[in-house]
Amino acid sequence: MGSTQFMTLGRHIIEEQSKYSGATGELSKLLHDLSLAAKVISLEVNKAGLVDIIGFTGDNNIHGEQVKKLDMLAHDMLIKAMDHGGHLCVMASEEEEDIIQIPQKFNIGKYVLLFDPLDGSSNIDANISIGTIFSIYRRVSPGDGPGTMKDCLQAGIHQVAAGYVVYGSSTMLVYTAGAGVHGFTLDPAFGEFLLSHPNIQTPKKSKIYSINEGNYLYWHPGLKKYIKYLQEEDKATNRPYSSRYIGSMVADIHRNLLYGGIFMYPADSRNPYGKLRLQYECNPMAFIVEQAGGRASNGKMRILEIQPEKLHQRMPIFIGSEEDVKTVEKFMAEVVVPVN
């Protein structure tokens, strides 16, 4: 019986942080609070069909999208779990237009939390895997009072930790604090996340691509050419590839992280800036995938080096196995878009 079966998330975080000089334990406690919120959200997701938390609230979020009831439950649960720990100075959520201030008594923390409470929530009613994504930075604003917008608008390269929770056939939490990627599966028998996937390394090249091909008509010509290239038969380059697309970013990237693959959510003629949010989805996933040996790009440059200009900035993303991302970047660069 492997020793990893007895490594809880809490113990693992403490042991990892003990390797760094000057560690105070605050980040460990912050990640522990996040795991507690994940357990509660997992419980609610698993019984969503039995209680009145599926369907729409009747409201639209700041992006003009209908808000799912479970979206708001996850959003509220994360705020309640995180705003009284004393580890944060400010938070931001994909569901909130502005930054979320921490109550005055507890806003003395040195960390900043950004999160997407329930990624892939359009799949809730169909019982398809969904997830929570989080990103942690150190504050950059002076003083020890309330955090500011400046704290939330940091480039992804400054993240100190990031992770996601996927709610599927089992609930799994995957995180990195800059020293590898580790996955933990929730044991429902006694409510603990146990280390099940230590030191995840994603393959350098794959045979899987994940993209919504229904948008083919609106893509960049280079991307169209790349997809056709993947579908051609060539034994020397291990083609054709297989298409696997769930429609939930967390679920698609989680599968590709373990098996190898490239996930693409490009810009197109209808959405010239893409649709996924840089701070809540692209940056944390890019940090995780890079720590596992993968690559993340917007088609032209490294995602983690992009300086955000606004809280809910959208960004195209190509993420996954390193060689596959390099190849699509090459196709995008070689094909020039004609000017009308």
C-alpha cells in the first residue's frame, strides 16, 4: 500500500512549505480554507438534482450571461470561507463586477485571491464535470489595510499558488505553489483530500486536441490550417489526432494534463479578444500547466507574461502539451490574415 494514500492535503501543504526559508504558514492556512470551501461546494454539486439549486436565478452576471443558482452558491461559499481568515487583503470573483473587500477586522493579510467559483456551469443540469479555479498573489499595494485593484491586476508570472477543483465522478483538487503540481482526491468516507497524483508531469506531445469546432467558420486562417493538419494521416508525426471536447475548461484541461493534449479557446471574428477571462481562468491554468511541464500561450506570447489592463479582461488561450502549443503558434504566425 503506497504511502501517498495517507498524505492528506493539509499535511502535504505544510511539508511543502517547510522547504522554503522564511515560510510563515499563512499560505498553508489559506489553502486549507480553500479546501474547506471546496468540500462544501462538492457536497452541494453532488446533490444538485435533489434540491432547488439547479437552473437559473433569473439574473445576468456582469458578462451578460444567465446566472446559475449553483454559481452563486459557490461564489458565496468561497467568500464566507475566505474573508475571515486574516490571510487576505482583497478578493475578486468572476461573478462580481468590482473587487471584493475583506471586512476591516480581517483585511490585514498579505495575499490576494482571485477565483472562478464554478467553471463550466452551463453543464450543471446535464451532470457534466464542472470546477472551481483559484489564483493567489502577494499584495503589492503599500500598507496593511484594504487591498486595491492594483493587487488584483498582476501578471500571472507573479502568482504564488494556483489550483482547481474538478467535481466529477470523484472530487479532485489540483494545486501548485511553484514547486510542481499535485493532485488530491476527496475521500467521502471521512472528508479528507488524499494525495492521489503526486508530481504530475504532462506529456510533451499528445494525440488529443480540445476545441469547439462549431466555431470553425470564424477562426483565424492559421488555426483552420492547424486543425486540418491534426486531422491528416501521417505515421511519422503520429497523426491524425483525436478530438475530445467536454465544454468545461477545468474538465478538458484536467484530462489533458494527465494524458497529454492541447486545449484551445481562440479569438475569432465574433470575439476578437477571446471569451475566457485572463485573471480567473487563463492565468491560474497556465501556471499549473507550466509547472507540469506544459505551455500556455495566447497564440503569440506566453500567457503568464501578459499584463492585465482590467479585472475581467478576456484572452484567447492555447494550453497543454508543450510541442503541440508550439506547433499551433507556428501555424498562427505563418498565415497572414488578409486586410479588408
